[in-house]
Amino acid sequence: MILRNKQKLMNLIYLHGFQSTPLSMKGRWLKDYVEQQTNIKIHLPDLNMPPLDVMKNMESLIHSLDNVAIVGSSLGGFYATQLVAKFAVPAVLINPAMRPWKLFKDLFGDEQIPYKVCDTWTLDHAHLIDLEQLAVPFVQDADKIMVLLQQGDEVLDYREAERYYKRSLLISESNGNHAMDDFKTKIPMALQFLSDSIK
């Protein structure tokens, strides 16, 4: 597939989910696909760090690039939503986490927090507060967001995302799962949406 709007180099940032890595399944699919394109450069940051550090690093990265677009999965979708609000960049969200501070409380409970995510990051109660304070109360630049949901998501309630992103382009499929194992087939559509949305 050759993207329209091909005169511009798109800087595509992939934001992975919680307890994941830049080269998870979806990250590798995107990387492999983009490597066949001449007008897209992919950036795969590691988000395994406290939320405020993630946002600081992503803001610096966006400031350093032109024609930025984002794909965010789960917690990466939450971060992407905040970055769209700040920078008006387009984004495709894959089963985005709506209220990650509540999700982590529900998943781990007070007895498991602080929770060691990886060698470089332990999630603590202060980080939950930071996540809640980062969240925008309503979607900004909703027309720049495509949301891919699967109703079989075993981690998140897709109906919450449908309500929150109701003014965005929503594709809500029955069945599926949180990982969205068929995302590979959606990459051309996602990249075309991003390309068309870059001004």
C-alpha cells in the first residue's frame, strides 16, 4: 500500500501497553510494515517508567519531530490521548485504558502496590495519583483519533471507551481480546487515517 499524502514524512510513534515492550507483537508488526514504506519513520520508545517521566520524554520527542502521528495500545492509548490534547497530533488507539489508576487498583489492590513492573520501574500510589491528574476530562481534537475496540477485551470494558470517545472515529468489533491479535490486518487502515489526519 502506498499512502496518500506521501510528500510528507510521517514520524510514527508507537506507545506500548503496561508490562509490555516497544517490540511487543504489535510493535514488531508496525516496524516490519513501516520498513516497507518510504514515507514513514517509526519511533519505538520504552515506556517502562513512571507516568510523569513518560509524558516528559514523549513531549520532548514530539517537539523534536515534524508530522507526528501516534499508535497507542492500552496504557499507551491513555498516554496518546493526553498527547493529542496537548499537541493536536493524530492517533490510533488500540483498546485504550480509560482510567489506568483505577484499573491498577482493581488489578493489584493496596496489598500489591508498590508493584514491580520491571527492573527500571515500580508502580506506587503516587504514580496512580499522577495518572489521574494527567487525564483530560473529555476528548480533545476528537476528529484526530481513531479508536479500535474489541468487545471481547478481557481487561477493559469497551463500553467505557465507546462513551468517552463517542466523537471520534470508533470501530468496535464483537469478540476479540485485549491484545487485539488481528491488529496486523488493520495496519494499512490505521496508517491511512493517520496520514490523512496530518495537516
